[in-house]
Amino acid sequence: MTNNIKIIAIALLLVGAFFGENIVENIQNYIPLANNEKVEIPTPSIEYKTLVQSIQNTKIDKKDANQIRDFFWQLSQVVKSDPGFIKTTGQFREFNIVAGGLNFAGPSLKNKYPNLGEEIDGVIITAVGKENIPLTSQKRNSLSKTLQAVAWSMQ
């Protein structure tokens, strides 16, 4: 390792040691959804409110509700602004299963809310159906609004 690399590494370690906590705090303020109190999901139309009513009526701990809300809000934004990665409803289902599996892995939510996953899946199926069809702009918009409504139901 050259002396320049050693000096840079030492400087980074010193900056991290002295200012690390402040740096992390400032970064968290710029990461969407990092501060749960600042997240405000817009109120959906009556159609979407009705669609998620059973989810909204489920008693969920605040911490868990925040995690679920953040996941579905971010998922709605991915669907809304996706440049073409998710082209079919089948691809979305696979993406949702993998992303959800990663996000909700661990014992904290597993089997805690027995019917919640099925209820959310039912709402999504209502939006896009069960068939693997192209995700048209109309279907994409409906799916994004549905996911936003799921997120809203957790507030």
C-alpha cells in the first residue's frame, strides 16, 4: 500500500471517528422514509380506500405498520416510475415476492398477522388480475395507486 493510500485511509478513519454520528444523522435525513414521522402518504380516492378497508381494520403494531407502509410506498414509486424493467404482471409478482421476502425476512413479522399477506395479495390481484399480461400504462397506474393505498392503510 502506498503512502498516499495510507494517508487517505487514516484521514477517513479520523473523520469517521470524530464526525461519524453526525454524518449518519445527516444522511438519514436525506434518505426517503428514514424518519417515519415525516412520511405522509396521500389519501387515496374512495375506490382505493374501499379496496384496502380490510387491511386498514387489521390491528398492527406501529413499528410493523411503519415497515409495511414504507415497503409498499417505495414499491408504488418503483412501479410508477419504472423505465421498463417490469413489463408484465407476472414480472411484478416475482419482483414483489423477492423484494417482500427480503424486506420482511426474519421472525419479527412471520406468522404475526396470519391473514395480512393474503389480504394484501387479494388487493393487488384486484388491481392487476391473476393472468400474466403486459403491464400497460393503465394497469401500471392502477397498480401504483393500489400499492399507495396499501401504504396509506398502514398509517
